[in-house]
Amino acid sequence: GSGRSAAAGQAAAPESAFQMPAWNSSRPALTGLDIVQEALSGRSETSRAQEAVSTLPPSLQELAVMNDLLYAFMGINGKYIKAKLVQPPPAASPQQPAPGTVPSTPAPGGPAAAAAAGVVPEGGPALTFMVEVGLEPCLQEMVERVLPICDYVVVLQRYIETRTSQQHGLVSNAVAATLRSLLDDWLLMVTQLENQLRLGSLSLQSLTFYCQEPLAALRLLAGIAAEAASKQLSAAGMLNLLQSKSAALSGDHKGRSLVHRLLHAACIPYFATLERWLCEGVLDDPRGEFMVQEDKGVSKDALTADKQLAYWYNRYTLRLAPGSSPAPSSASGDRAGLGLDVPVFLQSHAGVILTTGKYLNAIRECGQPVVRPAALTARLQYDPHCAFLQHVVAAHSHASSSLLQLLVGGAALRELLSSIKHYFLLDQGDVLVHLIDGAHEELAKPARDISATRMQSLLEMAIKSSSVAADPLTDNLGFELNPDTLTQLARSVAQQERAGLERAGTLASGASVPSTPFSPAFDTRSVASHSVAGGSRTVPRRGEDAPAWEFFNLTYRLSWPMTLVVSPKQLSQYQLIFKLLFSLKHTERQVALTWHRLASASRAREGRRRVWDAADIKRASAFCQRLTFFIQEYLRYATLDVLEPLWTHMEGGIRRATNVDEVIRCHRTFLSKALDGLLLSRPRILRTISLIDQLAQTTCVQLDKVFAKWEAAVDLAQTTAQAAAQAAPAAARKAGAAAPAATSAAAAVLAAAATAKAQLAALQQQQGVPDLQGLGAEFGSRLNDLLVGLQELHLALMKREGGSSSQQQQQ
């Protein structure tokens, strides 16, 4: 930057790896810094030079001035022509440009020249060559025509000396080397002019004529150097400056060819890095100039804020231009060209270039060799007609097809998705049936009493007993006890989606955030977890007395490179779907068991197992049937009407995909539509479904308690009566079968029967039949809330579709 340029012109420069050598300040004549230091110090021989030039005859004045001009053309002070610091004139109007300036560029001999020298801040005095007073007017006029060349040469010399150091990057080094070559051509011409002067065949008029064409070229080059120095341009900024100059000189063939020479030279190191990135996926950018930047601190297992794979999204990103903020993303997910440190001739393919290298890196991380595209046999180089973009497209096509073949070609991705579908989406329902039946007693225990090893064994046994026992990826399946409720999991998934939008840049800086149905405040209950063989166990610290099935959820071990498609974020969405289906399946089983017990009670004979009257049993059975119908219909809708059609559409999209990004997009679209179709993204509707599920569970628990109490009372009465009946004959025999003793035994039997009857009556008063009428009314109210929510959702969707169609018609 400007500080490093200033350090190049000071004796006491700070210690750094790119510090200029000491002789750069101790011997300034070798770098052209002496003329700047002399102008700053004010040392001159103005009076003596003025008297000397005024005393000379016109013929000698011409010779003396030509000799000084030749020195000044090389950036060296003469006797009568010296470099001085003058205050810059006021800003000239566009119709009257200031002398020595180039349109749309800073004045090369003005403040930018001093800034390029690295010792005078921009906006300060201007370094310019001036002729001493006393020269003949006709000679003065001819000298002033070519005098700006001296300013241009100083600007170029200082730019070359300061931008040759490594701290300014390879692009600036290449531009400085090319400017040095062009300046050498100019110095060769100065040498030829000097030879003509020594031979006596050079006049000031002929000198002015010879310098007309170099004057235009040096003005152009000095303008580029001055603007690059004042704006501290490097890498893409320098390339964009040269590209804009080339476009502005469409009518100047010589000037444009000169700029093309600079642009071609500047693109050589940049395109060398681009070629390695496109062909090998290697970011060879020691100076941080390339459009793609790497964050080496991001590992393959790191996650973003929305639980996406950080290696894919954050390891390699497009570099932002200095002093700019991220631009909003387009619909395809690629940032716009504004705000990025990307050459203008590559901005249209910036996203393609980024993903090409990312594809090759993913292949390398999988341990596979990276093959160079057959289309890129020649070296990649700059072309004014942008023919190199065809090579960029060819490299992207080769990289995307190679990675796609690696993921999809070996059927590994299809096997993974099928395995996930079996377990999380209940593709094979017998897995869950075997799990609920086999692990019912274990899941009914309090969460703190669950044995992780035993639960994992029961899960594996359920899988081996089901139709997916031959799944090769069974070992990746595990379980966890997550204390979050269904609504809390849905809120967490919504927050992850919001974080993904912010990460992708779809929310412009300072813009209002789109409203999300779920509240942004989400307090996750603290958990303590530890790993076990085959899965994981999470023991909630709150609600430890609740049954473990309320916290049960599946986990799946994912490995690279499948995490590119199924990231932890997508896995959490699968877990949300499984949480809903598992809860409803478990509730359906409880309601079915309760209904069967009611049916058994209705068939029992009076006086034995009949504990309720017929009306209560009929009302309870009807209510259980209503709950069962709702749960079964929702499960049918979820599996057959939502998940299965969306899965079929996703599989077709994956088969038609031409690159990995399309595969990722198809899978992400499936999960997004699945959450919408299952109403998991609608908080009001989801809350109503959860309340209905809780109502069904509460009904089953209350009815089961009633069954347990009544059956215990009946068993107690029968046991007491049987014991009394058995004790009476024994007491009679012991008393010698006397009449009073027999009477006492009969009285004991009657007393025991009366006691049992009193206990049964007391229990009936203490624990009666649940309020089925109230439960039914609550169920009806929840159904009405569900219908209202569905109607509002339908109207909102219709309104959105109508608005989008009207916008399309207007467009």
C-alpha cells in the first residue's frame, strides 16, 4: 500500500520480509529517488542558472537547452531544466483539461507523481520539470511542448522502482517489468538523439518533431502508472484498469496495442494461477492476488452456522475487493460481480471458476487422482476476444462430470439415500413396528434409566428382523435421546434455514430480514451426551422422569464425500420428519391397545371382569376410533401423498443432473417441499397436530390408569372372598363343628365380602371414568383449529400464486 511505498523512499524503514535494500535510500541516484529528494530539500542554483542562460546567445541557448532536455528525458536534473515541487492548480473543467493530464486519469506530473514516488502524500505539491527564466520565447515555446515527457519519465521510474518489490504481487511486478522494457526503448531513443546532437545534426525543432509520438505513448503509460499508484491497485484492480483503458482507446490503434501489451504481460501470472486452479484444483497464490481465496482453518468436518458443510461453502470463496462489502447473491447462489476482487473479463464466469476448483478439491480429498482436461492442452493466456472463456467452460464441465461420476456413478449416493429413506421416512414400516414392539419396555422407562448398549442392541435386532436386514449401511444407524419437543426441533430447523440464507448473502446488508413463522428466540435445554458403540445417547437433565420414547430419535453417521449432499443440516431435517412419524406411530399403537382393552371389557361377563357400564365403554371406544382415524389418515397422507411423490421426483432430478450442485439442489428442494407438505414449517398447524397427539396420549394414559385401578380392585375383592371361604371350613373343623363356631365362620365370610365390596366402592368414588365428553370436545376444538389453519394456508398460497402470475404478466 501507500505505507509500503513510502517506506521505499525513507532511510529508516520498518523491518519486514519485503523491506527494500538499504542502498535504495543511501544511494538514491540508482533508483531515481535523488530528484525527488532534491526537489523536497529546495536545493537549486536558480540565480546562477538564470544569469547563465540569459547571457548566452540564442544559438548557444538552443544547444544548452537541448543538452538539458536529454538529461531531463532520463529523469536527471540539468542546469536550466530542473524538477520542482509546485502547488497543483485548481481542478480544471472537463472542457479544459489541465496541462499534462490524461482524460479520466490523474495528472501524471501532478500529485500522483509525487505519490508514485512514495514520499509526498497525494493532494500535496506536484513534482514537475520547469525551465529557468531567461530563455528565448521561441525556444521556450518549443521546449514546453516536450517538457511533460520529463514528468512522465519520473512517474514511470518511481512506479517501476516501487512496484518491483514482492510486496506488491506478481501482477504489479509483471506490469513494472513491461514498463521497464518500454522505458528502456525510450532511453535508447534518447541515446540516439544525443548522438545526433554530438554530430551537430539535431536542432530543437527536429527534437520536438521526433518526440511527438513518444510523447503520446509516455503520457498514456504515465497516466496508467499514476492512477495505479494513487489508488494502490494490484491484481484484479490493475487488470480492470488496463481493460478499461483498452476499451477507451478503441479509436487509437497504437495506444490500444500498447495497453494490450501491458494487459497481456499482467495476465501471465494471473492466468498461470487460474490454469492450475481449473486443471488441478490447486490454489497457487502466494501473494493473495487470485479471485479465489482459501481459508485453511476450515476442515472437512467443520460446520457453518446453519449446519452445512463448511468445507464446501467456506473453504474456498470469492475474494472481496479492498474496502467493499459483500454483494447480494443472485438466484443461482453466485454473488454478483460488484464488490468482488475479480477481473472484469472473468466476472461473468466467476462462479463457474470457483466451483470448478472446488470440484477438483473434492475429488482429491476422496483420494482419487485429478486428470487434466483434454481440451486444455495449450497454456491458458489472455485474448482480447475472450476465447479463454471456452476453456473455462470446458474445465468446469470436465470437473463436474468427474465428481458426479464419483458420487453417483458407483451407486454410493443412491444406496445412502435409500438407506436414509428406509429408517427416517418409514419406507419400510416394519422396521418401526419391530422397534416399537421390541423396545416398548425399554422406551417406557424414565429417560435416566435407559441403557444405551441395550437400546442399541434392540435397534439392531429390529433392523435384522425387518425387510431391510440386507442394507449394507445398517452400521451407520444409531439413536439419541433429544430433549427438544417436535415444535422446538421445527424451530431449530427454521433457524438453520435462516442462517443459510444469511450465509449465502441473499439478505442484503441493512435490509429487513424476512419474517419466519418461528420465533428467533430458541432456548435449547441443556443436555449431557456421550458416545456408545453404534450410536449415541443423550440424557436430558430436565424431565428425566418422562418416558424415554418422548426423547427418542435416530442418528446417522455420514462420511466424506456424501456429506456434500447430505449435510448435518439435511440430517436434522430428516430427524424432524422421523420425530413426527415416530410420535404418531407410537401414539397409534397406544390407542390401538387401549381400544382392544375396551373391546375385551365390553365382552366380559357381568360380575367378573366387567368394570364399566356399557355406555362408558361405548363412548370410550368411539373416541378411540376417532383418534385412530385421524392419526392413520395423517400418516397415509404423509407417506403416500407427500413423501413418496417428492422422492420419486428427486430421484429423477438426480438422474438428469449434470453436476454436483444440481444434485445438492434436488436433495435440498425435496427436503424443503417435504417439510412444507408435512406442515412442519407452519408453526400454528404443527402446534395443533402436536396438541392432538398429546391429547391422544393423555386419553390412553387416563384410560389405562382406570383399567389398572379397577382390575386391581376386582382382583383384591376376589382374592379376599376366596381367602375367607377357604378359612371358614378350617375354623369349623378346629372348633369341632359346633353350631356357634359355624355361625362365627359364616359371619367371617360375610364380613370379608362386605369389606371387599366397601373397598371396591371407595375405589370407584376415588377413581372414576375419565371425562370422555370433555376430551371429545377438546378434540373437536383442535380439529377446528386445524381446519382454520389449513384454510388460511390455502388462501395465502393462492394469493402468492396470484401475485407471481400478475408480475409475470406485467413483465
